[in-house]
Amino acid sequence: MAVLYMYETPNASIDVYDRVSEQIADEGLADGVVAHVACRREGGGMLVIEVWETEEAHDEFDAVLNERIRRAGGAGRAEPRKLPVHNMMFAEETASIY
């Protein structure tokens, strides 16, 4: 069953996020990730929402990602809010706009 993870991190740095994202873009997305969306929060920090095929796929990558964030100067990811996905719909034409 797919799982949505919501990370709300008031102290997250956009610069750290961008450095780590460049590494991930060079390697390709992790196995099991369905979607990843990152937003700046009002008042600072970031909100990241991810959908994963399974909890196991998320947990395996999360350990690697947290280490990369620390090496890039960040504090690691906050504890996420985790919700089972009931349904997802995609607009094929707009999925890769951003």
C-alpha cells in the first residue's frame, strides 16, 4: 500500500535542500518513490511531501538521505506525519512541468 509522508521543517535550508537534490537528480530517483514535492514555508523552512510505494522503500532511502543532508550542513529530516494513501490521480500532461 502506498504511503504519504509529510515533513514540515521550520529550520530547513533551501540551500541544503538544493545541494542534496542535485546529487539525487544526478543518480535518479530512489526505487519506490512515486512523487516528491517541496515548498517553502511561510515564516521559513520547508514542507516536503512524498508518496512511496511502501514504508520499507521509504525507510531504506530515508537513512541514506539523512546522512546526505547532514554532510551538506543540514540537521536531517524532521519526524514525518505518515498517512496511508487511499487514492492518487495524475495529470499526465502536467506531471513533469516543474
